[in-house]
Amino acid sequence: MDNVEPTLAELRAAFIKNAGWGKAIARPLAGDASTRSYERVEKDGRRAVLMIAPPGAETAACPQDATPQKRSALGYNAMARLAGPNLNAFVALSNSLKKAGLSAPEIYAADPVTGFALIEDLGDDLYARVIGREDETLLYRTAIDALVTLRNAGSPRPRNDDYAMLDYDVTALEAEAALLVEWYWPLKHGQTISDDLRAEYLELWRDQLRNLSAPHSFVLRDYHAENLLWLPDRSGVERVGVIDFQDALFGCAAYDLASLLEDARRDVDPKLAIAMMDYYAERAAAAGAFDRAAFERDYAILAAQRNAKILGVFARLAKRDKKPRYLDFLPRVESLFRRDLQRPDIASLQTFFARHFVEFTR
């Protein structure tokens, strides 16, 4: 008889049993926009989270030495340097973040071949849920303290036989910014962008991205209120639980601050955002050499780049992946992007949108 491949359920059962949680009670947890899913498992008064990341559910991750041309051939994950199906990324990064002093989940067991990991359960108190009953300024200051701690930890880039942290390079940043014209533009205009306009748009981004500071910090890429947990029983920066960081790269620290303060899923008061920018600069300067002008230039470029990406991602999720709820977030991101375009550091992009997408410059 031919060998029969085990089903996902059979692989899950074997993994849970081998990890010592064979008779655990499992309940599904809310997932994210990725192909991963999660379960909370309980046994003998203990809790953990089962991450299910099927290796075949996404296109390949980026090989370390891949050229832009090869990355393009492999698909979007390789272009944007997303972890894709590589569970080794989450394991290596969790260990590295914990060594840097942050509260990333402890890894109890992991099998990258089948895509299962059993990790520490950091609870349900997401920032997005506790803001309102906890001091919002305290929450944001602590999240920023964690970013400064990570920036100054001097941690070596995580690396093992099956994973190495790569740079957040121009190819990756450009591929993300391109999502605006590939998915959001047709959604709003009812037709695809012309080849000439697309080329002009991407060339403007290349010019902007060349002005970024050299890579100097871990960039977690999705550092916002839906991915941070409040852990008040811990102390210092360990009060911030960090999740969903498997796509981290080595880049400009301003990116994660922009993720936090220009949140696609909740409104951050502009006055609070300005105060938190000042707080970040104060804390970073106290920890060592800090060029605020360069940081603010990086922030201006990367905030616009991130929101351009998110407009494209949410449009793609709605159209390609049949998840129309993401359209509800578009007005907020549009407002953020409109504000981003007012910054002098990206004046050339403002000119482009004033000519071709006037809604963003009104």
C-alpha cells in the first residue's frame, strides 16, 4: 500500500502528545491576518498557546543570498522578507527578545517541520482592550521603553541553521509600498494603474528610501496595540508582552514607533503621539548617541511607507482573501496617510498624489 500522509489533525495530536499535553482541553483563539491559527490549551491548571503555522500555507521565505530578481520569482514573502512558513524565525526571535529583556513568549516545544509550536500564554490583556481602564500614557511610555531597550541591547542578529535575520532593505520596503498601487488603487479607481504611473510611483519611493539611516536595530514590524499585552505583575519593560514578531528584520528603529503611534486599528490622539515622540527621543538620547533630526526623517519616510503598505494589505485581504471587515479600517489609515504626506521629508510623494490621487492631499 502507498504511504498515506497524516492529516493536520493527526499531526497536531502527535505534537501535543509528544509535548506532554496529550489530554489538554483546547479552545480556539482569535487569529490575525496571516495563515497562522492559535489555540489555548489547558491541562492540570496550566495554560499554553498552540501555534499552528502550516509550512505549505505560504510562499517561500527569502533565502539569505537571494537577488532581487530571485526574490521576485519566489513571490511576495521573499520580496518583503516575511518569515512565511519558517517557524524557526519565531523560535529564534522569541529567544533573542527574551535575552534582550523583553517579555516574549517562552517556547515550550516546537516542530518547524510540521509547523506546530507550544508557547507561553501571556494572557488576554491586549493593549487595545486595557486602554481605558489603565493609564494610556503609562501604557505607551512602557511600550516605548521596551523599544528603546531593544534598540540599545546590542543583541546579535538571531541565527541558526534554518534562519537568519536579514536587513529591511530597499527591495523589501519598495515591495510593501507597491501594494498601494497593486491593490488599493484599483479598489478606489475601479481600474489598474498604468505601467508608466506605477514606474513613477516606485521610483519616487526608491529616492525616498535611499535617505533612510543605515540599519541599526531590530524592527518587529507589527508593534501596535493588538500585538502588545499588558502584564502588570511584572516590572519595567517586562510589563509589555510582545507577540507576532516572526517577520522581524534589521532596519531603522523609527519603523516600530510609527507602527505604535499610527495604529491602523485604533485612534491614537495626535497630542499623545507628539508627546510620545518626544518621550522616545528623550529616552533614546539618555541611553546614548541619538540624532533626532535623522530619526524624525526616518519616521516621516517609514510612517508613510507603512501606511501605504497597510492600505494595500487591507484592500488585498478584502478582495483576494474575502475578508471584507478590513475595509472598515481603511478610513483611519487613509487619514493617517493623508497626514503623513504633509511632512516635508516626503514632499515628492505629496506632489505625486496631488496629481494622481487628489483625495490624499485635500
